[in-house]
Amino acid sequence: MGRFLLQAFPAVARELKGWRQLAVACPDPRLRQMALASIGGKTFHCQGGSVFSAWTGAHRRELVQAIVALQTISDYLDNLCDRAGVQDEAGFRRLHQAFLDALRPEVPPGDYYDRYPYRDDGGYLERLVRTCQRALAALPAYPPVMEEAGRLAALYCNLQVYKHIDWSLREKCLTGWLNPLLAGFPERLYWWELAAATGSTLGIFALFALAARGGFGATDVHRITGAYFPWIGGLHILLDYFIDQQEDRQGGDLNFVSYYRDGEQAAGRLGLFLSRSLELSAGLPDPYFHRTVVQGLLAMYLSDPKVAAQGLGETGRLLLQGGDRGARGLFRLCACLRRAGVV
């Protein structure tokens, strides 16, 4: 936690300061607005992702650069798909090619705006892609994890495309894509739970961190992927939707937690994702670190004032109990950080 707060947080701030300066220079006013909003309103995404830099000593700088660049691409494209008044599937898919290309250092960036009505960003998106590529290429063992990172990224991009198209098509496209994938999981999952799991970047960042550490085998790669997808990543995004229920109802936005029958079922399923996440984290390289990631997710989301404002405190309390003393300690820390304005 010391490395996270005293090294990762300042490093993220430095990276975002540079990206903010480039965003200000975007010639197109709509793209400039979306870029600045993604940095200003979603800084905590980069802060949370940077926790993986606390898992490694060497190559921490490159790891933070890769995480911040990819997460900034994610948040920027989310705004372009959700907040710019565009609902074009082909345009969204082309934009998200930037996310996929960022994970492949040998691929030259393309024209990601060629199906989008706004185009002139002054090279902002291409610069993000190239920065992520260079940082990943500098990690000592990125090639062995690149295929799995790309698989998770493809799932992520499909979700972002389908969840932002016209309302009348969203659910049909999502279920048509996800229902065949559900057969590959031994535990019963609902389609919206698998959708949530595809929406997390944590599994990708965990693979980045593994590449920065080096000295691993193929079994470690598959264990990391199996723990983070669908369980830890699913917990991550379900918690995000859990605290945003009222906000999404008012805004008419898609919320996967709303598909549960009632609050009791939602709490039970969140508890299942938590227990499976903790169980699988025990079998990962440096299990204490990954257990702390899971506990940190509970602490970060459940310390948000939106939990109490929506009367969700009892569910939050039960989940924190399931995360044991570590989760409760991190919860108190996050509450202090929120009061101090750090997160």
C-alpha cells in the first residue's frame, strides 16, 4: 500500500498531466471536450489500475505508462461512444481498433476515425497507442502474455461496441454474442455477469504486471486469466454498476445489476463473485497481492458516498465481512482518502 500510494499515485498524476496537455491541443472542439472529460472525470480508473505497479520493482515506470495509456484510451473511447451523440456500430468498432493495436507493439497505428464524424485530434489517439506499444515492448516478458491480453481486449471491445449502439438493438446483440460463450464456464453465469466481466481491464493489467516481473510459465498466465476473467473482473464491474444504479436509472443508461430479480439476488451473486475471486487468487503467483486487489475493489467502491445515499449500506456491510479484516481495513483507508480528496 505504501508503494501504491507514494509511488504509483504520483506516477499516474505525472502521466495524466502530459496527456491532459495533449488533449487541450486537440483541434476538434468535440474531441477535445471528450478527451479532457475522460481524464478529468475518470482519473480513479488509472489510479486503480496502477495498483499492479506495486507488484513489481523493475520496469515500474514502463508498467505505469502502459496502464495509464491503455486506460486513457478506454475512457476516451467510452466518451466518444456514449457522450458524443453517435450510435454507429462500424464507427465504434473502428475506434476500438486503437485499443487492440495498443497491445501489439509491431502494428503501426491506423486511421481510427475513418468511420466517425469527428476526426482531427491532433494525433492524440495515435500518441496514446504508440506510448502503450513502446512501454509494453520495454517489458522483459511481454510476448508470452500478449495473446491472452489480446483475447481479453477483444472481449472488452465487443462489449463497448454493443452496449453503445441503439437501445432497440443492445440487448439482442449482447445476448447473441454472450450466450454461446456461457457454455465455456462450468459455473452458471447470467449473460449480464459475463458482460460485466468483459468490461474490466484488470485482467489485462495483471498480465502486463506479470510481463514486467518475468520468470513465469504458461500455467501462471492461464491462472491469472482464469482468476480475473470472469471472477475478479466481474466483481470489479458489477460493483461499479452496483453503486451507479440510481444514477443510471435517472440517465436511462444500461446497468447490468438492474437485471437481477431484486436486491437480495444481486447481493447473493456479488457474494459469489467475491468468494470465487478470493478462492482463485490464492492459487496465483504472490497470492497475497491479488487478494489485496480483490479486497481493494470492495473498499474503493463500497466507500463511495453513493452506497449510503441509495440505502445499500447493509449489502455493503455483508460484502465487507466476506472480504475479512483486510477489506475492512482498506475500506477505512479509502474512506479517509475520499475525505482528503485523494480519490
